[in-house]
Amino acid sequence: MIRYPNSFVANLLVRQVGNERGDRSRRMISTPIGTTATGKRSFPVAFRIEFLAAWDECVGHGDKAHLLREHGLATATVKRWLDARAQGRFDTSVEAAMSKNADRTPSQDRAEVARLRRENERLQEKLRNAEVAQEIMGKAYELLQGIDLSSPDPQTQIPPALMSKTQFDEWLARKRL
């Protein structure tokens, strides 16, 4: 093997050759990293467990740094996870997360509930519009009824002076004169 001076390029070449030989054989972490409502990354308990298992398997020079870069994690974050595991708080947080997730509604159900709420709001708005339209139609009907009742009889369009005796008598009876 060719020895290069202690440089960045030499380290990269050694690491690449090491990767080809399988020196950094780590298992892949299958649990995806989530995001919070504000857009920050959220590390599920399953991810933390898998990551710490992979962390414990890192024994070669630079393996842990490579693992951190691979997942975009800061050393302080992993240190908190390691301290929590060492103090036994990790187990309680795992239990708390498991009980929290047991009560939590799956994301498909939450999406369906959100869709149904939007549809409910749309239908309520449509119902309010229909009720307003029905109220307007009722008032228009009452107005037309009032106009119809107050309109003159078709027989009264003949002036009383031009009416026959029977028409004039009927007109007087209708007017209650």
C-alpha cells in the first residue's frame, strides 16, 4: 500500500479503500427521521435505538464521525442519548414514547379527519347559503302574495260608469259598499 503524507486526500483514499474491503460494515438504520410541525427534525425512539446500536458497533478510526455525518447529527445530540442510556433515563423515555404512540392516531386517520373537517365546513357554508336563499324566496313569495291580494280585480278594470247593472251590483258586493 502506498503511504501518503498525513493529508486530507490520503485519508480519503484510505477510507475509500477501507470501504471497498468492507471494513466499515455497519447495518443501515431503517427507521426514518420525522419532522415536527415547525419543520425541525424529530428522532423517533426506534431511530435512536438503531443509531446507538450502530454507534456501539463503530470501532475503527473515524467510524463514529462518519456515522454522524451520514445522518447529519451533532455530537451533542448523540452525547445526550448516550448519557440518557447510561443513566437509565433512556428506558423510561422509550416506555413513555411507546405509551404515547399507542394512544396516538395514525397519520392516515389524522389526514382523513382533516379532509372530513374541511368538507364539513364547506357543506355547512353551502347549507347557510341555501337557508338564506330559502328565506329570501319566502319573503319574495309573501311579497308577491301581498301584491296579488292588493291588485284590482280583473273585472274592476272596467270603469263603474261603463258597467252593466249586474256588473255594477257585483262590484258593489265585492267592495262591500
